[in-house]
Amino acid sequence: MSRRFSIRSAARPFVARALRGPRGRRLLALSVLLTAMSGVLGGWLALGTGEVERELRTAFSLEENTFRQEQSRFVLIADSADEAAALHTELQRRAAGLVPGYDETAYRVQNMLDTAELRLRQAAVGEPPRELRGLQVEAVRTLETWTKSHVPSGSYRAGDYFAWYDADEVRALRSAVAREMTPAVEIYASPLGPLDALRMAGVFAGGALILLLLLAAPVLAGTQMAQETHENTLQPLAGSALRAPELAIGLTAGPLAVVGVLAAPQLLLLLAAAAAVGHVGPALALVAVTMAGGAFLILLAQLAGLALGKVRSPGLVAGGLAGILSILGGIGVALAAEMSQRTAGTLALLPQAAASHSLAQAFGLGGEGPAFGAEIDTTMPVIVGALGMLTLAYLGLRALARRVGNTDLVTLRGGEALVGAIAAMVLVTTANPPLDHWRSEEFYLLNLGMLSIPLAILLMMRAPTGDVPPALRRTPVGPLVGEFMAWAALYLALAATMLPHGAMHVFGHPIAFLYALWFLVVTALLSLRVAVAPMTFASRLWTMVCMVMLAIAFGETAAWSRSAENLYSSNPSVFALTELSPLLGFVQAALTIAVPWTLLRALRRPASVAPVTVE
């Protein structure tokens, strides 16, 4: 049987179960409804005249705010016909020489005229650029005509000059001169048209695609896996004719089929809108990023559901996954909206940020300004992020197959874990590259701290677990900690090649080096302790103490590295808490010894148990 046919045969029963009976028809109807909502919302955002739509268009730089429109075009914009009539009446009173009113309408008109008069008086003095001298002559003529029938506002002060090199100010001056100091009155209408409505429909379709693939799909997949584990229905599946990889693919295909039915029409609408009124390249990048990132998050959520489903209900697992992914999504959107040269690399690390950025680029959100990184080249971080997520997703599929099929004591083998570690190093280094105007510690130490999390997860997946009771397991602590240290050493060697010689000051002071070594060893021991030994209430509290000590040790490493960099600065205390209190310093010193000792003691097993060989 060919591999393609085998995968299709394995996925078919799970897809059929997910879409069986009326469930499939309901999902199809829901997908059509969601796509119609994307179109309706796009038209509402592009053509609506309400305050909410106006603020959203302004936030996405689809139109200028009302004040700037009024100043640049010298018009008074009314929200209703009654307000427009009141503005017309006030202008007619002034033109007839009558006493102005004293209400809000009169204040708006007076403020508009005073601001325009100030521009004219400022433009009348000074030396403009050669190409704008004609505009200055017209401004002087308009001012002379205006002052013959109006009392000066008194807002001009000698020495005020016009900003001739400010394009917005020049445009506002032209408008005031062209209208001869008589502002027009308009009833507000959206500046966007039907094509912009299609563009906004594409934006909503892209947003729905991001939510479905980067939030809904992982939550659904993780919850289903937790339910299968909680109800102990995986054992019959493991005893079927399906092999472990086919079983893992089938369990993944079920939730993907549900999300695929909902996402397919949104994908078509997104690509059609991008082809018609947007940019196809960024739209395809959006599709690639969401699929790669979604694959990684789905498999990560399934592994989490498989581990937590034994001790937690599926509802709690679903709530936890939804909360974590929602927070990551919010962070990703915020990073994409405030993109800078410094933060552009985070697109490789957060698929939510890369997807939001690609969506903005596909439909021109943010205009020509810096919003959403419109002026920043982000091609490389997006490509690196997609490839890295695909690599980690493949490793996740291999790990899921072993856990579901119970075919191995370790979730990942040595070579696979090394590939995962290298992928994590590339992603983190891309997210935070070395910059000339930043301290070297803000590159290699910060990245080492970020890397400690994925490396700890990889080490947990290297620990032998399987169905062996915890009391009978023998964990090869030395080899596994050695692997973790080898990964860290590989990263530090790669970081050293990206920095000038001697810039890694952690090696320049023995205390900084010892604290870094302590941080890495305890991170490895704590990861193994969580992975292989049962967690009681007391052990959870002790785990929190260990994590606090890890944070302190990392801070000590950074402080002593800075001290090694600057030979003329005073050295910090060996135990930083001593500066607050001698008692706290003694507690820190005691915990520095007690933490690794207790973790080693918890990992120790009876000598009569044969050691497990780690491949």
C-alpha cells in the first residue's frame, strides 16, 4: 500500500466521524454564514457613516480623522442635515455682518476661521521656497481682502513663520486661499467606495482565517485529544490495524476537517479580494504562515491535551489553551501594529504577528506610514518563521505518534531533539538579532533565557516515561543533562560567531560563568523532575521556589556579565539579596545549594532497577 493511500485511509474514518450526519451540513451552513458576514462587515466598515466605522477607518489609516480633513480641505463636516443647516446659517450671519452666535456651532466656525487667518498671516512673512512664492502672493491678497471686513483674531504674534516644508500645512493654506476664507459645509460620507468594501471584506476573511487556524483549530484539537485521554478511548484505537503514525494523522485530521470546512470559503474570499484590489504575494504569505503556524500549534495543543487529559477535564484544557492562545494572538497583533526595525524579527517567533502583518500588507492597512511595518522589509523573518514552524510541527507529529501508539519510552529521539533545538535557536536568533547599538548581553543572554523554555520542553520529551510506573523508572540524569548542556553550548558557539571577539562577557568573569552554569543545570533538572516524577502539592510549591531561584540566577548572570564588561564599575554582591538583608542573602545561598540537591534526590531511583538506554 502506498504511503499516500495509507494516510488517506487512516484519515478517512476520523474525518467521517467529525462530519457525519447533520453535523457536516450544519458546518457547511455555518461556513457560508461566516463568509457572508465577512462580506457584510467589509461593506459596513468601508461604507458606513457611524462613529464606530469612522474610528476604525481612522485607526487603520483608511481615512484621515475629521479634524485633519476639515483643516486640509477647509470644510466644516456635519454629522447630520440639521447640523449642516446650522453651520450654513452661522456662515450666512457672518457674511451679512450680523453678530455671531454663542453656541457650539458658532465656536466651530470661529475656530476654523481663526486657524485659517493665522496661517495666512504666517504665510505673509518670511521667505517661501521658490515654487511656493505664487501661493504666498495669493495668501497676502486673500488676507488683505479678509481684513477689510473682519476684525483680526489677535492670535498672530510677531516672529511666527509658516511651515512651508510641511505638506499638510501647505495643503491647508491652498484650500483656505482657494475658498477665499469661506469654508464649505459637507455632510459626512465615507471616502471609500465599493472596491474598498471588497478590500475590507478580504481583511475580515483574512482575520477569520487567522482565528480559525491559529486559535480555533489548536483549541479543538487539544480538547479532543484531552477528551480521548480522559475517557480512555485511545487504547481501542491503539489496538486497531492503524500504525502509530497513521493514528496520529487520523486524530489530527478530524479537527482539521471541521476547521477546513469553515476556513475554505474564507480562503477563497481572501484570495479573490487580494487579486482584485490587494496584493497577492502578501496574501499567499498569510496563507502559508497561518498553515505552518497552525500545524505547529495544533500538534503542540494535542501533546498538551494528551499529557493533561489524564489529570484534568477537557473543559479545563480547552479553557487553558484558549486563554494562552488568545494572549499570544493579542501580543502578535500589537507587535504587528507597532512594527519597528527592532521588533521585525519577532514575526519569525510569533505566527500570530506574522499573519497579522501579512494581512495588513495584503490590503494596505496602515497606509504609507510606519504602522504594521509598511516601510520595513520583513520577508526573511516571515520565511524563517514558516520553515521553523513546519520543522517543529513535523517533530510534534513524530512525538504524537509515539505517545499515542506507546511505541517508545521517549517521545523524541536524540537526533530529532537536536533538530528541534537548532530550529528553536534559529527562530529566537531571528527574533532578536545582534545590533551594533545594543549591548551584547541583550542579544546572547536574552536569547539564552528565551531558549531555555523550548529547550526544557525538548528535554522533557527526551525523558523516558511510557507506561512504566514512576517508582520503577530510572532516569539517565547525567546523559540527559549533558544533552541539554550541549544544546546550550551549541547556541553560545553560534552566538559567538555573530558577535565581535571578546563580546561575550559571561566567560570573562568566573562568578558570571558559574551562575550561568547553575541556571542551565537547574533548568535541566527541573524539567526532568516535572516530566518523570509525580507532582504533589508540596512539589508544586517547591517547583515555584525553583523557578524564582532560576530568575534570580539569570539576573545575577546578567549583572556579573555587565561587571566583567566594565572594569571600572563596582562588582555586585555574590548573592544579590544580601544588599536587601543579610538574612535574605543567607536564604539565597542556602537555596543555591538546596535546589539542585533536592531535584537530584527526587530523580534518583533504586540501584536494583536496570537503567534505561536513551537512544
